[in-house]
Amino acid sequence: MTDIAAPRAVPYRSARGATAIAVAVVFVAVAAVISLAVGPVAIAPARVVAILLGAADPAHADAARDAVIVLDVRLPRTVLAILVGAATAVAGAVMQGLFRNPLADPGIVGVSSGAALAAALWIVLGASALGGALGTLAGFGLPLAAFLGGLLATGILQLIATREGRTSVVVVLLAGIALTGFTSAMTGLLIFVSSDQELRDFTFWMLGSLGGATWIKVALALPFALGLAFLSIRLARGLDALALGEADAHYAGVAVERVKRTAMLGVAAGVGAAVAVSGVIAFFGLMVPHLVRLTLGPGHRLLLPVAALAGAGLLTLADVFARTVAAPAELPLGVVTAAVGAPMMLWLLLRRRRDLVG
């Protein structure tokens, strides 16, 4: 039995694949520059690039101010948007490949609902009970609780779905629905007993935002996002084989059970970290990989990296829109992703519906 994804000699041989990767990289770079340039204080894109490269003219009248805005205020938020967008999109692509269903998203494994319940527990009960004891660490209580809650929910789901070393995808799906219903009920109960301020805090967190981005949050999310990206590369061949069915993938030399366990663990860690630092970004993990699949096809060796880059660029642009369209107020990021992404996805589906139905 071979490894879950034996490496191939050249992962992107075709000119089409290389072009898609190059276009996606340029898209992320352009989105990042726009994010760094746009805000209450507009900075020219060329000046943003010069600041990033350390080549800005120090004699410029606003040199110090612009450097602080770009490097200390906007850059952490932009990097966090790239990490969260890439992790969420890759997780969605992995889940869609694992379940062989383009409507699957990371929420299937319970990570989002588990994180939401843990966040509600912290906001309603934990902050008042433990905030004083934790001192300066109390600011990390909410993201840590959300991360651990997502991992715990996924762990419970995998225990339920695994028997004699085999994880049933059908049981994962059905148990995930049941677990989501239970965690949603418990979250609703906590909301019912919460104060007005606690309710506002939880609602704002559930709608998603990158407004509190710091380099510390970037450092917390970075290893999990990179870990998920590495695992997705290792999983690409196995996910392609699973499209034929578990039995055929097994006879093709793929360690099917290892693919399923690795995929669920990677998605739980990557999405758990993303949700912890940004809240719930609605619809994103479903939308982005599906749009990439409609454009480039189902092959995961190309789908996964392009989905990561597309997710990074799209979430960065969505964040720019969220923080500028109603300035000085800020729209919830999850509202923007759902409001913009759903019509776009419906339009693409209508264009391709003849191909999709055969």
C-alpha cells in the first residue's frame, strides 16, 4: 500500500496549469496592494510597494506616517486576510473532494459550530469567571476557546464515525448534522441568558471580522494555515482517486482511511485557527473552491493551490470592501462574502448548468 499521495515528478506540467497558478499569484499580489493602499488615508500603490521593499524616500513629507499605516496598521490585517481566505478555501476544496460533493463545506466536520459554542461559552461565562485570573492573557481567551471548541467537535465527530479503524463518510455527514443541531441549541441557550453586551459581542464575532488583526494573531494562524496547505498537497492524489469511489481508490494503492483521517484533522486545525482569529466567514469555504472547480475542472493537483490563492485574494478584497463601503463604520465580513458570493455562484451555475446535469 502506498502513501496517501506519492509525489509526482512535475505537479503542474500543462501550460494551462502554470498559467492558472501565475494568474492566481498576480491576483493575490494586486489584492494585497489594494488592501494596503485603500483606507481613510489613501496611499498610492507605487508608494506602498516602495515601503514594502524599503525603498521609500525618507525625505517625503509623510514618509513616517505612511510607513506606520502600511507596516503596522494595514499589513497585519492584509496578511491575516490572506491566511484566513487561503485556509478556508482549501478546507472547502478538501471537504468537497472527500465527500465527493460540491456542496460540502468545512462546517460538515463540526468545526464552525463547535467553535461558535465555545466562543459563546467564553463570552457569556468564561470572560467574567476567568478573565481576571488570566490577566493580560484574557485577550486570547476568545480565540483560544473557539479553536479548542472546533477541534473538540471534530474529534467527537470522528470518534462517532470511526469503527474498527474505518471512518464512514456517510456517518460523518449525518453525525455532523446532529452535532451541529446540538451545538446550535446550546449556543441559542447561552444567547438567551446573555446580557445585551454579551449578545452584541457574540453576534459581531459570528458575523466575522478582521478588525482586530495583529501580528500576534497572524503568528497564531500562520502554522495551521501552512500545515493545512502542506497536507492538501499530500492529499491531492488521494482525493482524485476517491472521486472514483473508496473501493477503486483502495485498489489504486491509496490509503483511503489515512486520507480521510488526515483530511479531517487538517481541516479542523486550519479552519479552527481561521475561525478563532476572524470569527465565522459565511459561505466562503463552499463558494471559492466550487467557483475554481467550475473554471479549471476537478483535478485536485491544480484545484487546491488555485483555490488557496483565489481564497486569499477574494477575502482580501472582501475585507477592503467591508471596511470602506460604510466608513467609518465597518460591515461584517461574513455578510459581505455571502451577499457577494451567493449571486456570483448562482450566475456561474446558471451558465454551466447544462454541463453539470450532463
